[in-house]
Amino acid sequence: MRNPDPIHEYHRMANLFLDQQLNDDENQQVLHQAEKNPEFQRVLLDTQNFRELIKKNVVQRPQATSRLIDSIKAKISSSDQRG
């Protein structure tokens, strides 16, 4: 089996770190690696920036009004009575 691509491994570790899936020791190892490895640091920062961009720019769907919900329920119950 070949060695995994380092960039793929950097992305995997960055995602685990940002998703808070690592224990304290592993978090420290990731931070230490980011300090000594500029390529990993770039991947970590790019991943974090991308996540922040998505969070800020995702369009929020409007909430359904109670009137719409009642209308849907009425249509469902009327189709149930017919069928």
C-alpha cells in the first residue's frame, strides 16, 4: 500500500481539528505541526477561512408561516378523506 498524499492527510487532520474531534494531546500535536510546517499551516488556515466564508454567506431559508403549515395540513387531510 502506498503512502497517503500529504495534502490529503493535512486536510483530514485540519477537518478533525476544526470539527473538535481530537483530544487535548492531539490538538496540541496539530498546533505544533502547524507551527513547524508552513504547508500544513496553509491548509489549516484555508480550511478555516473556507468554513467561515460558507457560514457567513449561506442564504438562510425563510421560516414557514403557520398559515402555510395549516394550508398544507388541510390539503393533506382533505386528500385523505377522498382517498
